[in-house]
Amino acid sequence: MATPKKKQQEIPTPQVEARIDRLVDGDFKTKAYASATIGGAFAVHGIRVIESDKGRFISMPQESYKKNGETKYNDTFHAITAEARTALVEAVNDAYEQKLQEQQEQKSDAPEQAMSQQM
């Protein structure tokens, strides 16, 4: 006799908060490193914001290893549901956009600050 299948439980999407730990200067594909707090209970570090020819994407923390002379990568953290991944990607993207805006504002304020200090 076959066992009845369990009903798929609805998993609520956790609250995700992200912050940019470091912007990367220079002409690199990796533009920033981020951290995220999930549901107020878990922290994930080493999330990368990457700009490629196909656009921006978020790369999860990963480890590398060699197999048959070829380097392979495994995510050490990843979302289980599409909704959770979307929440994480949106939170990191929002934090990245905000950090870029803050950086632009600091650059535009710098000449004004320099002039006011000279007076």
C-alpha cells in the first residue's frame, strides 16, 4: 500500500534585510559585497553584487574545489523557494542602489564642503 503524499506546506517568505559591507573600486565584475539578515534569526555574509554583460545579478556565498583538474563551485547558502530568493535579491539590490546614491551624494557634497572650509 502506497503511503499518502504529504500536503505541500505553505512556507511564508521571511523578512530579509540587507546591507552593503563594501563597494569594490575598479573595473571588476564584482561591484559590492553584501550581508543579509533573514527573519531576524540568520545572517549571511559574502553575497556578491555582480555586473555582467547580461546585467546585474546576485551571487550567493560559495566555496570552490577541484575535480578532475577543473574548478567547481558550490553555493554555501541559497534560498529554497523562488519567493525567498526574490526577497533576498530585491533586498540586496535595494541596499546596493541606496549605497550608490549615498556615494554620489557624498561626491557632490565634497566640493561644497571644501569651499566652505576655505572661507
